[in-house]
Amino acid sequence: MDQQRARWFGLIAISLGVALIVVDSTIVNVAVPYIVRDLDLSSTEVQWVQESYTLVFAATLLVFGVIADRIGRRRMLVIGATLFAIASVIAATSPSGPLLIGSRVLQGVGGAMVLPTSLSLINATFTGRERGIAFAVWGSTIGGMAAVGPLLGGWLTTAFSWRWAFGINLPICVAIVVGTLLFVRESRAERAGALDVVGALLVAAGFGAIVFGLIEGREYGWWATASRFAIGSWSWPFALSPIPVAFALGILVLGAFIVRGRARIRAGRANLVDFRLLRIRSFRNGNLVAVAVSLGEFGIILALPIWLQNVEGLTALQTGLVLLALAVGSFAASGAAAATSGKLQPITVVRIGLVLEIVGVALAGVAVQPDQGWGWLVPCLFVYGVGVGLATAQLTSVVLVDVPVQQSGAGSGITSTARQIGSALGVAVLGTVLYSGAQAVLQRRLDDAGLPRGASAPLVDAVVNSAGTAIAGLEANGATRAVAAAARAAFSDSTAFAAYTAAAFLVIGLLASFSLSPARTVRPEPTAGVDVPAA
């Protein structure tokens, strides 16, 4: 097979790797009610099933981006897909919530090996207009798979078991490994820096503390201690909740990482983040936009499946079919993005996509009502999907366009980390809005109905801690049918709150995009697959 055709077959293998990462981060959402019933998970554990994956993913992306530059990007992608397959088998056979969360941590490590290397391999393999097309395929894969994941997970969960939602990863990983070894050329940096293990630990600890605070705030109290926090035999002894302490610690640790990193770079030593890349205006500002956009882009996919199944009574498969509208919109946008290549500035396409995302997700918040059904969600999700497809594909091109190829591993690692940090914080924030909103609204409705706190508080806890799966049981009992109606209304309101919060984050991303200039200085294209020194 000639090299020209092999590159495009290699792009298929690379895109499969991206699809695997995105599908696995979304496939869990439609299976959540089934996992809750099978493994008896609490709402906090539900969030950790998602966040353990995303947090580890974000914390290790930079490390594996640098390692891939040293040992070879193709090799790193193969190692990551293999590790992901092993973790998926563990997840599919998990008998308990803690083991499932642990397997998700391992999946996060494997995913962090795959995603940045996929970007750097595309950057090193394609040039010119072909690079724009390849990035469009990469970006539209992310947007489309965000909805195909729930559809596939819904079918597997309904027809077989939620465990197959993880088991399906095994044949996909095999296809990725085989396709990568056959069709993708190896590439590595000529001058790769040393590993910064301390920096990686600081990033993981800093963001871990912040995400812990966002998820556990409902449990332990946002300011004053609301329930006992213990590690082994040691218990938190203060009236001040551990949550504000976690936030402060996270900010201090991340501040120490930045100060330490800048000092190391001045001294000519290796650092986890090459802050010199941030001197590139398109790269610096593009990453700021990426963080803001990711805060709102996929977090809503956590809330909608819970509402569709536990409020509207849809099955996992039916939920996936509703969310398929997002995938259809994203794939339609991929064709539009390719057609506009060279005709519209990439940042213009990004802004069009963001506007469509804002409109789609805001209207979805309006459509989420317990008494008007789910039909109005379909056009909203289609518009949202078109926006995701446009914005995701072209934002990547904007961010990496001026990054030298020999630094593409580090650059794509920073870009991917920015996206994942935004996603992790977005899922944590929107999950907190969803559950805290449901708890507050349901408690208020039961208070207004005259139900004593002694009787209503356990019902509220049962509904919220079960992520809404207790609603069906309450509705089946004539004595608690009114409570079930109140719970359905509360989850509808809190899902709408989550949608509006996502829209607000996207508005911030849109406003931040105006810091990016539509013009750019064209630099000479390097030879595909060969790392060349920066000018």
C-alpha cells in the first residue's frame, strides 16, 4: 500500500482511539441507573465513577505527552490502548462500587496515553489542507462519539447488561492496536526533555483537591461540617468543613506548581509544562477558550440521561436514541467544517459553533419539563450537536496551528489537559448543580405540602442519593405517589439549572474567543512525519 493511502487508514486507527476515549467517558451515563441498582451506588459514588476517570485523565495527559515525545508516539498509543483494554475487563467484572471506580482510574491512565499522542501523530503526519481535514475528522469524532456512546451503551445495557458497556471496549482496542501498527508511522521528538515527576504530582494533587471539594461539598458541608469525614481511624476534628480546606489546598498547590515551573524554566531545567509555549498567542488564548468551552460542553450529558430514565421513564436504549440527535448534528457539522476549510477563518467557525451550542443547550433547559415529554429535546440536541462539531474541530486547529512539530507532544498534551480540566470541573460543577438543586427543590416542595421534616428528610435523601432511581418505587406506592411527583418536578428543575449553567460557561468561552485574532502568520510547513527544529 502506498504511503498516501496508508496515512488515511492510519487516521482511521487514530480516530478509533479518540472514539474509544470519548465513548467510554459518555457510555457510563445511560448505564448509571442500572449500575446504581446492581451495585447499590450513592449519588456521590455515581459522580466519582465519572470523575475518577476524567480527573486521572487530566492529571496525567501532560506526562504521557512528554513521554510519547521521547519513546515514540505510536508506541505510546499502542501501550495506552492495551492498558485501556485491561482496565475495561476489570470494570466489566467489578462486583462493587470501589472496584469499579478503581478500574475507571486505570482507564483514565490508558486514555491519557492515547489522546495526546493522537493529536501529535496527526500534527506530524499531515500538512497543509490535509492537516485541516484530519483535525476536522478528529474533532467531529469527539463530538459525534459523545452521543454515539450513550446510544451504544443504552443498547448494550438494555439488551444484555451494563457490564457489556465496558466489555465492548476490548475488540475496539484490538482494532486500534492492529491498525496503528500497520498504518501509522512512528514519530518522536529529536530533543525531548526530562520528565518532571514532582510537577505531575502537584498537578494531580491540586486538581484532585478541587474536584474533591466540588463533588463532596453536599456530603460534608460547604462551610460548616455537616457529616463525619474520616480516613481510617482518624476523623476530621474541626467545625470548619474539610471542603473549603480542600479548595484552598488545591489553589495553593497549583500556585506552587506554576511558581516552581517558571523557576525551573529560567534555570534551564525540564518542567511538566513548557511555559514558553504560552508565548505563542494563538496557543495561549486558544487554551483559555478551550477550558471555558469544555466547562459547559459535555457536562450536560451527565444530567440528561438521569432525567430521561428516572423522570420520563425511558429505557437506556431509548435514552441513547434521543441523544443520537446530538451525534447526527455533530456529523453533519463535520461535513460543513470540511467544506469551509480555507473559506472561513477557523476562529469564525468556532464562534458559529459556540453560538449554536449556547442556543441548543439553553433551549434544552426550557424543554426539560415533566409534563411535556422528551420530544422537544431532539431538535435542541441536534442544534447543540452541530455547534459541538463545528467548535471542537476548528478550536483544535486554532490552538495548535503555530506550535512547532517537534513540540507537538507537549503542545497537544497541554491542549488536551486544558480540555479535560474543563470537562472534569464542568462535570463536577454540573453534577453538584443537578443533585444539590434536586435536593433543595424537593425539600422545599415537601415542606410546602406540609410534610414534617422528620418524614420528608429520609425521602429526599433516598431520591437524591439514588440519583433518582428511587422515584419509580415511590410512584408505585399509593402512599408516596405525591412524593414521586414532587421528585420528578425537582429533578426536572435541577436538570434545567444544569443546562443553564452549561450555557453560561459556553457564553464565557464565546466571549473569550474574541481575544483570538482571525488572522495568522503562515509558517513553512514541515515535512510530514519528520520533526524539524522550531524557527
